[in-house]
Amino acid sequence: MSMSEEDLELESLDGVGPATKQKLTAAGIYSILDLVSRGPSEIADAVNIDLSRAIELINKARAKLVELGRLEKEFISATELYKKRQAIDRISTGSKNLDDLLGGGIETQAVTELYGEYGSGKTQVCHTLCVKVQTPKEQGGLSSGAIYIDTENTFRPERIVEIAEVHNLEPEDILNKIIVAKAYNSAHQELIVREVGRLVEKEKMRLLIVDSAVAHYRAEFLGRGTLAERQQRLNRFMHNLLRIAEVHNVAVVVTNQVQAAPDVFFGDPTRPTGGHVVAHTSTYRIYLRKAGKNRIARMMDSPYHPEREAVFILNEKGIDDPPEDTPKRK
């Protein structure tokens, strides 16, 4: 069904009058899509209504989007779901090995988390994806732009220019289709994500990167006394990302840092930060580490991929496969 902007307007929902609309837009909720992307408590706070009324409003918005063919019905046969999953879009990382590990590339409608130590290649993967998403489908892209939320001042346009030139693409055109948002603290980061839905729809973006998702929370909430509030805020942030991925059909990629687990005496003591909150909201979780000149990616958590490893390298192309003589790791 074709969908016009009028179909997505807040007033098209029964029970949303001018006053409610004004309160919602003041909270960064501009359309039915934004409404569905938020949690009930957020809506309740924004409009100053009780939780049950907020849930009712979100359910009405969801029903409308199902009717418009934008969201799945509540009950769907596994066959129908299988067919729909076959049609999910993927973005190539630039490395065939890494794409194979991911079952064809970074998926839309999902949150893919990359975690690893400094220099393991997380930001390089993100930069390469910003270029690859702009190429046509037959080259592993989606002919669309990217939004890059930069929390640690790691985005480098010069690197994008280098990757674009090696792929015989016009650097200026590539840079024009990447929107960079610098987040100065966790509250600013949350504000940016609340505005993202509108930007994704308007600019027809298909990739959203948050590099890194947990850094600000980790720096601002110090000590055990603040842990509960930190996890609650982080949980809301990660769920917002997951809903954006599903509602707007975009690929969301988040990077994460690691910390040492003091109780691990054998094997790798590094653990991703953010605890269970990040672990449970990421659809796919990939651990990146250095191995000499190579980088190794391991699928740590996925609803269906096997837990195995892939070898890739970093070079002027961004992400690439190692020379043929390097054996692949299973």
C-alpha cells in the first residue's frame, strides 16, 4: 500500500488533538513512526498522561502502521515470516570473510554490536560501511546514505575520502550522504537518537552507526551507587535503537568497548561493557581482536548464526580480506 506523509501524521490517530500533538512534538515525536519507536513511560512523561493511556496510544499507532503495511501483524505464520526474512536487505562490510560470518552482510531491521579493544577495527568497519551502503545493491550496498553518531571523536572524513577513492567513487558525493552528529554527553546522545527517525525518513537513510554506544554512560555514571540509573538509561537508549531499526527498516551498528573480568583466570578475560542490557538488545554481537597484522571477528551471539570466526584486514580499502595464502578460521 502506498503511504503518504498524511497517513503518518499524529492527528490521523484517534484521540490526538492539537494540544497532545504539541506536547508530543516538543518531546521530539513528530509522526506515528516516532510514537511506535518510543517506550510507554517516555510517552506518558512527554504528554503528562498515565501509563495505560500511553500504551493505548502506542497500540493505536502500531495498528495503523500494520494497516499501512509498514509493520508486521501480531500473528504471522512461520512460512510468511521466513519469506519476509529472505527479503531483508544487507550491507556488505567490504570483506567477503566478514560478510560470510554475518550471513551476507550487516542486516537491516537489526542491531549489530561490534566490540573489542582499542585498535581492533571497530571504527574502521563503521567507516567502510558508510561508503559501502551508498553503492548499488549488486555491489553490496543499498544506494542510500548513513547517519554516524560520534561519541568519542573518532569519525574522520579523510578516511572516508580514502576508502571512496579506492572504490572508484566520487568522494564528495559520498561525504554528502553521510550525516555526522557529535554527542557530547549521554543526554545529548539520547536527544540525537530521538531526532533520528525524522532524519531517516526525510533523507532516506538505511544505516545508523553509534560509535560508541556505552562510552558516555561509562564515563558519567561512576561507582556502584549509580549503576541502577546507568543501566536503566542505557536500556532505554538501546531499546530505542532496536525500535528504530525495525520501524524504519534501517541497519543499526553500535560499537562497544571492553573491560577486563577480574574473575577469569583462563582464556580471554575481556568482556563487553554495558552488561546484560546491551547483550539482550543487540541482535548480533561480534567480538573483534587483533592477531598480528590481521583482525579476527568472532560471532558471539546471534539468533541463528553459528559461533565461528572470520579473518579480515584493515588497509586503504577500509575492510578487506587477507591475501589468499592466509587460511580462513572456522
